Amino acid sequence: MDSFIKISTWLLVVAVSVVSAKMHIWVYGGAYYGADRWSMKFSTTQKCYTFGSCLDDKGVGADWEGIDRSAVVFYEEEQCHGSKYISRLVPEGKVTFAFSKGATWRAKSFMVWADGIYATKGIEFECLERSALNATNASDYSAVIDDVPLPSNGSSLDKA
């Protein structure tokens, strides 16, 4: 009986954590908001989400909502490496990545910082994992590029 209670409690905690994915991010692959975009809902901070392959390495802008921690950080390279943009506009924000030397700075990964700058909860290759799922469930292609309503909150971005 004691093990049944432990297992039931553990399953309840897992179910609540899956349902509580309240943070939402959209990344754009074109020169304007509303261009091809990739989005995801998540609940884990200090985890690096790599999305470069979702938009053919063309992440030029982003919107987010429901971020309840200290910063949203976009990285120029996969696995949260390279140059970064740090925004402390939470819970909602919007950014078009700056132009430098005539070329657009393109994001390929992001992380929500809560208690540090390292991906202590791992790295997720978002579109590679989704494409593996889509290969087994071809009817769910909408998971990669979607048409969900966008938040409307203009904001600025701190560059670090």
C-alpha cells in the first residue's frame, strides 16, 4: 500500500509538471513578424533549446509570454553557445535581432535563466526530436511551423 501511494504521488507530480507548460516562445524565420515561425510551450528553466534546424538557421526575431524568471537569452550558436542577446523583459517580450556589418544576427538556441547562466537541466534539439516523432506520425506536421496568435508587446533588448 505504501508503494502504491508513492507511485500515485509521483505520477501526479509528473502529470502536473507536463500540464504546467506555461511559458511560450515564437521564433521568426523572415524579416517581419508573421513570417515563417516556430513555436513551443515549455516549463523548464536552465535548459537549452536548440531550434536552428526548425527555420533553416534563420531565426531573426522572437516573441514570448509567460516567462516567469529573470531573463530570456538567445544564442547565435546551437547548444547555447556563441554571442548572446539577453532580455529581462518578462513575462512578455519581443525582439528583432540586431543587424551587424550588413548581416542579420541569427539565433539558433535559447534558454530562460532562473538561477545562473548554464544549461544545468540539459540541451534539447527541438526540431530534430520533432522530426523523429513526425516520421512515426506523419499527420502531425503542424508541430514545426504553426499559426498561433502572437503576443502584442513591443519591447527592447539588452545586448550582452
